[in-house]
Amino acid sequence: LRSPAAAPDRLPFSRITQEDLDFFRKILAGRVITDPDLLESSNVDWLKYCNSRNLAVNPQGGNTGLVGGSVPVYDEIILSTALMNNILTFDSISGILTCQAGCVLENLSHYLEEKDYIMPLDLGAKGSCHIGGNVATNAGGLRLLRYGSLHGTVLGLEVVLGDGQVLDCLATLRKDNTGYDLKQLFIGSEGTLGVITAVSILCPRKPKSVNVVFLGCETFEQLLKTFQLCRGMLGEILSAYEFLDSECMRLLNTHLKLPNPISDCPFYVVIETSGSDPKHDGEKLHNFLEEAMTSSLVTDGTVATEDSKIKALWSMRERVTEALTHDGFTYKYDISLPVEQIYQLVTDMREHLGDRAKSVVGYGHVGDGNLHLNVVSPAKDPALLAAIEPFVYEWTTRCHGSISAEHGLGLKKRNYIYYSKPSQAVALMGNIKAMLDPKGILNPYKTLPDNLK
Ligand code: FAD
Ligand code: MLT
Ligand code: ZN
């Protein structure tokens, strides 16, 4: 029996006797454990232990993060949430789901679909990423345009702090203005402020009618005009407006053997509508497509209403990341910009790098003003990297953009934080980190810059 230092006085509970053990063994045959070695892991409060031993901890979900945040830099202990995968509650009136942090996003989606609900976020990594990882990175994804960010849909969190304290903010209320909204601090904190162990999240109803359209445009300007037109004509049923350029299409064809569903164009758009009335949605979509075609904003297109074709069209956008990994070593940039400027960065980067890069591609979440700029080289190439950075960050800052729209800073981008945040803000982040994790054991070398002491 342990008597931890600073433990409160024992309350007058009975002591376990041999009779008690016999009783439990009778009702739980073979499942009563008394062997001290076997019980060791259940008795140790691991974060309290790590804090007292000054051991560094790297929280890990599905390990799909793209900025080097989910893997140790030296010998940090990997704390995986993979076994914390239980759904705790679901309220079918409010649509509020509560679950452990290690639930895989796609499993949550399947669970909800049977109950006529969906998750408010969706991303290409859905088969592997965990909801805890999604919250820790404040993942954006393909539906943010419609359902907003996790800062709005996450209603509560349970978090274990660096010293082992459990912070129970697992509320399931839509409105709660009692003091500071502490859970917001952990959304997007990339495992540096606490370990998220449970999440409650507000889920939308499953739409009764979903359509996906794949369109081709001659210029990025036409793609933006098409966006404006579709916002006006599709209104409340628009749930995604995503793009990829012809270089992405070439990589999808070459490496994944995915054929172009329409004729070759410089730019492609995936539009999704989600609504409650197939006839109403179909009419709106038809009118929009007619207008886009007759005004020559769009060159070619195809529409999907049934599941398998919807999936196939979405693959053209969701699998760009995978196609890139087959092309060579990829330098990835995840930039927020005023929407009119997002493709200019790709054009300027191509011109700036000339034939030093194997490919320079652009794709992303147009509806959110979020460009994914990727530069591929046959192998890791420090000279190429020196040509890309700080060029890309300076370009972004000139346009008042953000150097990380949705992937976070992790290990790879942490030292560039000052391009997007003033030094007072970064210093305040350092103070918050020091207050919540005074020994700095949680995900060291991540998110905050090296020069912050
Ligand atoms: P991990 O990769 O394991 O961890 C990411 C970070 O969160 C690390 O810093 C880790 O320490 C921390 N962390 C993980 N779990 C916890 C926890 N329980 N408590 C505290 N900290 C924790 N991102 C987008 O935003 N939008 C996209 O559209 C998108 N699409 C993607 C598509 C593909 C094909 C891939 C490979 C990645 C994509 N990503 C996208 C990036 C990534 O999937 C997301 O960032 C995802 O949310 C990470 O979840 P994860 O469980 O894999 O976390
Ligand atoms: C995406 O939108 O596809 C993701 O954020 C992944 C990536 O940037 O490659
Ligand atoms: Zn993305």
C-alpha cells in the first residue's frame, strides 16, 4: 500500500479482508488481481511520476500530424491514446457526443451515421487520426466552411496537466459563461499544455441529400468567381469548396493511377452540397451549374449523387497528400491568405525556384482562404530549402497571412512563429506554458520557439 507524500488522511473506510477477496473471486472468477507486480501500472499516476522524475512526455494520437509534433525529438516517452477509444455518451436530441481522446475520427463518423448524425469535421487522415489529436491540432479539414472550427464545436475537454492533475472541463453545454473558457487553451496547443483524455463535441444532423461536383476552370480568377457565384446560388447547402491544380492531377494520375474524371484543365474544384431535401438541392445545383457553364466560368464538370461516385470524386482531393509522398521529398507549407491571393504564392514560388524543384503544387481549402503549397525534390535538399524559406514566410507576412493555417507549428515551424504573431503574444504563450507545465515536460521542442526562455 502506498502512502504518497502530501496525501490527505485516510477516511474511515473498512480494510479489505480475505472474506472480501473471496467474495470478489466468486463473482469475478479469474479477474481479481492482487499480484503487486501486475498492479504496478494501475497504481502509478504516470504524469505525476514523470513530473517528479522530470521525464519528458510526447502525447501521440494517430501520428498523422504534418509538422513533426507527434514524434519524440530525443528520448521523450511516447504517450499514446490508442487504447482510450470508448464512446462515453451520445445525446440524440442535442447531438452532443462525449468520447475518449483515442477514438479514430472515421469510427466516430460511422457510429454517428447510424444515429443520423455526422462529425463536424472531416479530413483525408480520418482513418487514422484521433479526435484527441484533432483537438490538440485544432484540425480544420474539408467541412470547416460549413460547420466552423473546433473552437466552436468542442463543448468540453478533460485534460491531464503536466503535474498529473485532472482538469475536468468536460461540459456538454452549448452555453456556459462562468469565468474563462479554459478548454480553448488546449484546442490547438499541440500537446504542450496538457494531455487531452476526453472530448465532448456538438455534431450536426446527417444531411438527407449530398451532391458532389467536380469542375474544371481555365484560370484561378475564374475559380474564385465560381466560388462567389456558388456562395450566392447554393447558400446554406454549400458544405465544401476545395481546389487542386493541374500539377496535383498529374501526380494523382502518375502515382495513384487515378484518372481525371473530366477533361484536362489548369484548375479543378470539388464542391459539396449537403441539405435536407434532394429535390430542392438538386434544383439549386442545376441552376448554379447552368449559370457557371453559360458564363464560361467553368470549362467542364461532372456531378455525383450516389455514394461510390461521391467517394471517387473526393479521392481526387483527399489523396493529393499521398500522391505527393510518392513523388519525392516534400516541403510542405500550410498558409492562410486573403482568398484572392492564395494562388499567386504558387505562381511566384514556381518562378522563384525555376528548375531547382521537381514539382511545385497548390491545393487546399479555398472556402477558408487556406493554401497548401508543396515543393517536391528528388531527395532532401538543403539548398532548395534555403531558397524556399524564408521566401515563403516573408511573402505570407507581406499579405498579412498566417504561416500555419491548420497544421500547427510542431517541431518544424516553431521558430517561424514571429512571422505571424507579435513578440508580446509569443511571450504570453510562454507564460501560459510555464504556469500549466512548470517543468516543461509536455512535448518539449514543439510549438514555442527555441529562443523563448
Ligand atoms: P498526432 O499526429 O498523433 O499528433 C498531432 C499533435 O497533437 C502532436 O503535437 C501531439 O503531441 C498532439 N496530440 C495528439 N493527441 C493528443 C492528446 N490526446 N492530447 C494532447 N496532445 C495530443 N490537418 C488539418 O487540419 N486539415 C486537413 O484537412 C488535414 N488533412 C490531412 C490529410 C492527410 C492525408 C494527412 C496525413 C494529414 C492531414 N492533416 C490535416 C494533418 C493531421 O491529420 C491532423 O493534424 C490531425 O488532426 C492529427 O491527429 P492525430 O491523432 O494523428 O495526431
Ligand atoms: C489537406 O488538406 O489535404 C491536408 O491538410 C493535408 C496536406 O496539406 O497535405
Ligand atoms: Zn488541409
